[in-house]
Amino acid sequence: MHLDIKRLMQDADARIVAFHIGMKLFANGRPVESLDISSLSYEAMDSTYWTYCPFHERVQGKKDHHPSNCVVHPKNIMCFAGCGSHNIIEMVCEFCKVSKGRGYEIIAEAMGGVQLYLLDGKAPDYPKLTLKPEEQRALMLSPSNGTPLHLSMYELYSRSKRDYYSLIEDRAKKCWMNIRNFLHTMARWTPRELP
């Protein structure tokens, strides 16, 4: 299995990878309960995330007990207590105690799956959507050019993950608004008495 390391590292986000491998993250002084690329808006990703430095034990000779010493940036982590700056692969290898090869696989898993970064040239086998055309229209997901939905979404994902997730978020908000409006109307509706 050969991965496209360059593309993987361009896409990788240290905050998502750190959460995926089990590092304890903190934002605004509180533990981060969930962090996933598909459920985050990019505005939320602007928050500062802190963690316990995984290099502390090797470099300082003792475990880190102060998460405020180590900030997790999108492409690296920085320990202000003497361990310095380390990139994503170094962070994964140190925390998980794995080789670089396995580290890249872990990063790919965190960023959506190893299949997305394979060099064999095959497109990943995404699940095919089996929505009827009227269901796609109701969800506002009907492609106008006749291309099957899963291929259109894969093409968009390949071009821009940000656009892909923004589209999903936008459509989910619109669907939720439709459902909310329907439920609000139903709550006000009163059945008439039958004769």
C-alpha cells in the first residue's frame, strides 16, 4: 500500500489527527469532547487547542502535567516548555510509538480513510446513494447535469474539501429549517372533530 504522502500532509490537520489518536485536547480551558473534520465548521477550527506535550517525557524526562504549555496548530504542535515545534508525523509517531509508515496510515485514517490517499490511481469505493430523484430534490441534492450524486460529491471532495463540507453543512441547515418549519406548523395544527 503506497500513500500519496504529499497530498496527505497538505490535507492533514494536526488538531483532528491529535483527537483521532486519543490525545486530550482543550479549548477555552475545557476538554474537547468531539472533533471531526466532517462535523466542524471552519470557523470553529480557528479556536486555539492545547494538549499535553507527547515529547515531554523523552525530552524533559517527565510527563507533561500542564496542557497550557503545548498548543496544537493546524500543521504542527509547539511546546513552550522546551520541547519545541514538531510536525504532524512526528507527533503521531511519538504519541503512538509507531514507525513513520504506520504514522502516515494513522493520519490518513484520521483525515477520512486510507483509500482517499492511495497512489494506485483508483477512486475510493464510496457507498452509492440510493435516493430516488424526488428524495434527492427534497434534500436539495439533485445534480443538475445528470451526473450520479456520489460521483459529483467525490469530484467536489477531490477539488476542495472545504467546499465539500460547506455544501453538506449548507444543505443540512436548509433541510433542518424545512423540518423545523413543518414541525412548528404541525404543533399549531389542531385536528377538527369528526362528526
